[in-house]
Amino acid sequence: MRSKSVSLSGSSNRLAVGGYGDACDYISCRGAVWVFRVTASGAFVQSNKLVGGDAPGGLQGFAVALSSTGRVIIAGAPGRVRTNDRGAAFIWRENKDGAWIQQGPITGMGDSAGSAFQGLWVATSGKGDVCALGGIPDDLGGTWVFRQQFIAT
């Protein structure tokens, strides 16, 4: 399942495609994000496949957000099982050499964070220095916002 969620950069020269159904076993799926770039002829070609560490069964790519610069990707992983089935989001930043560096995972805290399945929805600012995770704690819904200078490009 390679197209559960998609996001385009501001200049439309990058595309992130989330596929939470990638790398499945009999119990769960790890998930992944595929990155595409535009060639000189205008075609999109796959340039990378991103899989965050620390997330077996995480359903990474359930939701994706790409900064307007196309250099920061947030990927929701609502199935990431750690403390209280909280879920998470993985952050990747493209460095100056074109390599994608994992900067996450991030997980919100607070009374409503337990069993929240954070990462069902994700968003990022234009520069990628602010991101938000949505989840469903106690069937009420919840949002966690992060401002992280280290992910900005």
C-alpha cells in the first residue's frame, strides 16, 4: 500500500508518499515513506525510501507532511507501540549533501497522550520548524504541537 497519504512541496518539485502497509509480517506493518523528485523533463522519479528506526509495526506513513522547501518530512506512525500505545511521528531532514537524516521520533505528552495513536494526522510549517500530530485520546481527539529548531532547513 504505497499511497495512503501524499504531500507536495511548495514548489511542486518534491513529492512524499506514505505507505503504512509496507514491510508487513503476520502481525503488523512497519510502513515507509517514498520521496520523489521532478526531473528536467518534468517527470517524478523515486529518489529515496525512508524507514524510521524504532518502529516495528509502527504503520509509518499513515499520514505525511512535506515542508514547502521539500527538505523536511513528517511521517505519522500511529501504530508505534511503546509506553501506552501512544503512537509517534518520524521526522527526516535532507542535509546539504542530499542525504535524509532521521530526526525523530517525536511523541506528545500529557494526560491525554496515553493510547492516543498519535500520528493519524500530521502537519508541518513551510520551513519544517513546527509540526503537529493528531490522535484520538479517549475518543475526544487531541493535537500536539512541536517547535524544534533542529529540524528547520
